[in-house]
Amino acid sequence: MFKYLKQLTSLVAMVAVLFTFTTETMAAKKSKTLKNTQKKGFVRCGVSQGLPGFSNADAAGNWTGVDVDVCRAVAAAVLGDANKVKFTPLSAKERFTALTSGEIDILSRNTTWTLSRDADIGLTFVGVNFYDGQGFMVRKSSGITSVNQFKNGISACTNIGTTTELNMRDFFNSKGISYEPVAFEKADEVVAAYDSGRCDTYTTDKSGLAAQRTKMSNPDEHIVLPETISKEPLGPVVRQGDSVWEDIVRWSLNAMIEAEEYGITSANADSMKTSENPAIKRLVGAEGELGAAFGLDNEWSLRIIKQVGNYGESYKRNIADTGILPDRGPNQLWTKGGILYVPPAR
Amino acid sequence: MNFKLKDLGPQLITVIAVVLIFGFFTYNAQINMENRGIDFGYGFLSQESSFDVQFSLIEYDGSHSYFRAYLVGLLNTILVSVIGIIIATIIGVIVGVARLSPNYLINKFAAYYVEFFRNIPLLLQIFFWYFAALRALPLPQDAEAIFGVFFLTIKGLYVPAFIWENFNIFFYSIVAAVIAIIVIRFQAKKLQETQGKQIPVFLIAIGLILILPLLSFLIGGVSLSFEIPKLKQLAATSFVYDGGLSLPPELIALTLSLSLYTATFIAECVRAGIQGVGKGQKEAAASIGLTPNQVLKLVIMPQALRIIIPPTTNQYLNLTKNSSLAAAIAYPDLVLVFAGTALMQTGKAIEIVSITMFTYLSLSISISILMNWYNKKIAIQEK
């Protein structure tokens, strides 16, 4: 029942927000979200219900993952402490309502950036923190090594409320294969159903497959097929209508990526203040007035790098070292053959 | 005049307050949706849905509209509710009567059943049947055939499909039999009232319902064959049954848990109803020479039903609303398909949630009206 309770709370939150937002809508020059966040003393961040490498809570309730790090970076920039984040685990179905209703201020939950989501439902995507694509997992014993071996009548387990459901249809239709979609609300239920043999294949973003594979009763019995059937740029999302807050989240992410590009790490950030390179000096707050544009101080990006680390550190800590996807693939800097390329912070 | 105003005042204030509150929320919702660039409208219902659904009673795929997807979800909700209500009623009546049995074993068994199933949360029971009980079923390739034609596997229950020829003639023969039975029953009642003669209506009815359809087979050109599910290999260790009808495990688990849960409440209603009829009624009926069967049919049941029907209506409503827990186990009901996938793909939260709420309301009210009509029919007719 608790998931319905959550929907109820988002509804209550929506009603509450409707109340508060009417009095001062357009007039607030400064970002209202920023002001509220500073007043509350924590960043309200929506994450997944448990996806290793992206957003996952340990037994003690500590959240880790690359998606989690985006929220931590914003907290470091805005509040000075990367730990001042309140995480709200959300199902795929609940996530956008939670954001538009004001229950959370950032949605960092392996969410695919698409036109209709960006333009239609009151959301704004601020960037991409993971380039992904949809794939299929099968049991090794099935002998299937390629999606071309799929046959009519195959059953595929997946999540509801995702782009996965749409891509899956496009894919099977283009191949002319009839299939049985079995869609669950929670990722854990999808994994349990697939693991028990209810479905022949499990389909979602490849990073998700790699992460969920670690949760199977015997991970070695499953393989992820090589084909990728879609583009899934995953990134943080904010509510439409607060452009300052949008910029803060966007540039918190960009700062992490640019820090890696310039070789600034959590360990050497302080010593970089004396660097010769003005781009580096700007990122560690030794030059320029970049923070003022958002209403922040000049060391906002220094705090991100010191407390959360650059993008490469975050990736290594959460995704590579945990054995989920040791190879960075497209999520490598543009200077090293990947497609991570962010506008300059100046 | 003064008296009237005093009477009207509070009501007027209530109406104004309700209108103001609703107006305020509507206005706020409008303003905020405008600020965030969210459009309001039901136009999306005619757009292509572009997602597939696992199980559907009508023809549907992603090239159909969102409205069609809504119908798919609604029909699946109705399907599971109707099957659930029928099974729950049967189990409920049997268990309710069994609880009054003088036989110690039957009596205790029924009592334990009721106490066990009604005291565990329904969602847990659904999870149990789906994730624990049905998961223990064999994979398709390991399944043993039941009677040679049914296959119960982890991917569902596969049953033979009927293939009819001249089905309409068969259907008409049943309709004819039913009409004949009604006419005979009416005549028999008249005969009993006017001449005191009794006709074995029940035996005649059974005869008719068997003979007429049989005739349709023999001389009406009706024929029936079965398509038995066949095992089909998808990959080295992956199999599925082809042909026949397949009932997904999600449907089975949901129907099972809903009916077993609701049956406990219905059983209590039935027990209360029978116990609510005075003992003297039974003794009086017996003393005027009615057989035990007649006592039950003519004296006890008509009175017991009056007590049973109203609370049972509540249970039917509960079962229908509880079927929305289907979303937890991937059964594509209204909540999963429409308030789940469709809501996510369109982002039309307010529109879709309002339609879904209205639909459940209509479903519940329909059941209520039906049961109230029945209740009125069996109520004491004051003359």
C-alpha cells in the first residue's frame, strides 16, 4: 500500500504548492527554488528506488551513485555541504508528478531526455550525465547471442512508465516479431519476475541491465546482448519556470565534467588555485566572478570538486569500481574519444 | 419567514463554501499549469498510444488510440472483478454454510480459513500467490499435461481453444431453452396456485438445457473442435506454448487472491444471514409438513438473503476497487495501463486521474444499483 501512500503525499504536496505559489509567482526575481532550498537547509532530490551505480541506498541509508552525485554537487554549490540532500526514492511512474508538484526540486533518476518530456509536461532537462541505450538481457543457457535470434512468442519483462515500453514496441514491430510485454511498476519486481523464468528477456537501458544483473540470484547465468536499440541520454531534470535554478543544476553537472577535462580532482583542487591556466583558476574560484550570476559565492565549483569529485572520480567510484560497466564507452571525455563535451565555464 | 431563513442559512453557507473551495482549487491548478507550460485537454485520447499491452480482450496494439488503451484496461478490470465476484460468492456461500455445520472438522476448517485469509493484508496475499506460489510452477518445457490438454506453467495456464462451426445456431438453442424454462416455470406456478398441482420444473429445466443444444449438434450442423496448445521452442532453454488459449499468471494470481480474500467476508455475511433467521421459523415450517428442502428454499433463504445482500454488496464493491492492486504484479488493469503507462507517456496527470476516478465511481455505482435492485426484489413486500 505504501506506494499509494506516496502518490497521496504527492497529491497533498501538489495541493499545498498550489496554495503557496499563487501569492508570488512572477515577481520573484531571484530563484524561488534557490531561496527555499537555502531556507530549508537541504536539497530535495528525487532518485530511483535502487539502481546500483546510479542511485542506490546501502543498509545504513547512505545514497551513492552518479545520479546521486549530481544532487550532492548542487548541495555543495548552494549550501556548502554535499551531504545536505534529502533523497526521495521514486518509481518511474511517480517521478514527473513529484517534480512538477514541488515535492522535489531536482529529479536525478536515470531519466531519458526526449522532446515530448522536455516540451510537454512542465519539465526542463539540464544536461546529460550518462549516455545510454536500450538493450536486452537473456539467460546464457538459452544460447541466444543476438537479438536476431528472437522468435515469435517471446515474453519480455520491463518497467512501466518508461521510454523502454515504446522502444520495445518499435523494435519488435520492425523485426516483425510478436511478443508478450510484461510490465511492472518497480524494478525489483521486474528482476524477480525475469529471474524466476516468467520472461525470456529483460529489457531496459544497458546501464540498468548491467546494474540489475548484479542483483540476480546468479549473475553469471545472464548476459546482456550486444545490440543497442535506442538512444537514451540520461540526465537531471528540473521544473520548468525557474531558470536560475535550472542554470545552477546545469552548471553543477558541467563543472564536474569540466573539472575532469582540466585534471582537477578532489585531492588537488586546492593546489590548483595557483595554476597558470585561467580556465582552471576560474573553476576553483581563484579568478572571475562566475558564482555571482546564480546568486552564489565564487567557490561554488571548488566545493563541488572537493566534496563530490570530478565526473571521472564519480564514475570510477560508482560504476567502474563496482564492476557494473568498467568501460566508460561514450561516457568518456571528448578529448579521449568519448562524447562528453560541455560548454566552457567562463 | 424568519423560521425559513434560519433553516436555509446553514445550507446556503455550505453550498457557497463548497463552490468557493472547488473554484479556488480549479483556478489555482489552471494558473500553475499555465506557468509551467502544461496544457490541459482530453485531445490526447485520440492520439496513437504506441505501447503494447500484454493481455487484452479486444483487438489492441500500439497503433490504436489512448482511448482504446483505456478500454483495454477497463475491460481487464471488469474481467478480473466479474470472475473474482463469481468465485468469491461460490466459496463464500460454501464456507459460510460450512461454518454452521454440526460436523466438527468441516466447521473448524471453515473457521480457520476465514480467520487466516481475512487477517492478512490483500497486497501481501497477491504477492504471495504471484511471487511465491506461482513461481514454484514448472517452466513450459517441464510442465506435465493435466488431462492431456491443460498446461500449468510459470508463464501461465494454457488451455485448449474452442473452435466452433455455426456457433450462432448453438447460441440460439441455448436461448430457446432458457425461454422455454421461464415459460414452464411461470405456468407451473400458475398451476400450483390454481389447482395445487406440482410439476417437477427443475428436472424439466435440466432436460431442456441439455437436449436443445444437443439437438443443435445433431441436426443443426454445429460442430466443436479443440485447438490443443503445443510446445514451441524459442531458444535452447526457452519454450512457450503455441495455439490454444493462454491465461497469464498475473490474471490467475490476482483472481485467486481477490476471491480467497473476499470470500472470507462473504462467508461471514452468509453465516450471519442464516443465523439471523429465528429458530422458530424453521421449526414452524417443519411442523406444517414442509420437507427440509422446502424449509430451506421457502422459509429460511428468503429471510436470510435480506440480511446477506446489503453487506455482500459492500464486499463486491471492495473486490472491484481492490482489483486496482493489480498494478503491483503487472496485470494490465485500468490503473496499470491507463493511470500508469498512458499517464507517463502523455504526462496528462490531472486528466487521466480524473477519468480513472470517474470510471471506478461508475463501476461501483453500477454494482450498487444492480444489488439494490436485487435487494428490493427480495425485500418484504408490504401489502
